[in-house]
Amino acid sequence: MRKLFLTLFGAVLAFATPVSAQTAQGAAMSKPKILIAYYSYSGNTAAVARAIQAQTGGDLYEIRSDHTYPDAYRPMTEQAKQEISSGFRPAMTGGAVDVASYDVVFIGSPNWWGTVAPHIHSFLESVDLSGKRVIPFVTHGGGGVQNTARDLTAACKGCVVEQNGWAGYGAGTAGLADWVAGLKL
């Protein structure tokens, strides 16, 4: 009986270990490589980007520019409005990111006058996201999503923009964890 038990136990070990190893390897191979690119004027969008990174393990990329805005709220919003109306694209600084190795790209922006910040357009014009799954997230001060997803979709040539992006007030992340889990990355 003992000999039969040892034989059966050895057979189970011989077959179970490779299957477990193959399953782990398959899971690792199917996990997409994730980039979280964002522009943050006040730090709100950066906070949300870091929360997404904590959940996904993705790489952060801050979209930067030397372009400045007034410190006072009203002059800042008026300048942003004028830039959006004129199609202004600030020059990016901080180095380029190689998006070729990423499968999924989160793109985060504050909602400025119902659309994404001009910095997002500068980023989109500098990279090729063809065939990438693009997931927008937006921070706002009361405006919600408005036209941000529509405008991002129009600007993102050849990529697949998810229309169920996330929008949050300020730096708040209420509902973010459930939203990320629902993306089935």
C-alpha cells in the first residue's frame, strides 16, 4: 500500500509541477505592458496617475513642457482657453518615450474648457500609438468628462481609444480601483 501511495504521489508531482509552471508562464506572457502618460498642471492628474500605477504596475511618463501659466486661477484659465481655441501645441521637454514596447497606454489630462490640455496633443503628435489600446483618464474641477474622450479619440490616429475612461474630481480617486479592475488588463 505504501509503495502504491508513493508511486501515485510521485506521478502527481511529476505532472503537476510542469502544468503549474506553464500556467504561471502563460499568465506572465499574457499580461500587457502598460504605460501611464499624463500631463498635470496642479498635481491632481499626477496623483491619479500614481494610483493607476499602483494598481497596474505600469510605467509612469509625465508629459512636460517649459510652457508656463499664470499662478492666479482666472488668468490661467483664460490663457488655456485662448491656447485651446488657437490649436496651440507646447514643445515637450523631458525626453521622448518609446511607446513601441507598450500594449496599453493610459493617457491622463485635466479637463480644460471641455477638452484635454494642449500638452496631450503635443504628446499624441510625437508618438505612434497605432494598434495600441488607449485608456483616457481625466481630472476636473466640476466639468466632468465633457468632450475629452471624443477629442482624444479624434487626435489619436490609428489607436483604439476606450470610451469608458475615468473622470474624477480634483485628485480624488473614488471608484478608480473598481474602474481599473473592470478594464480586464
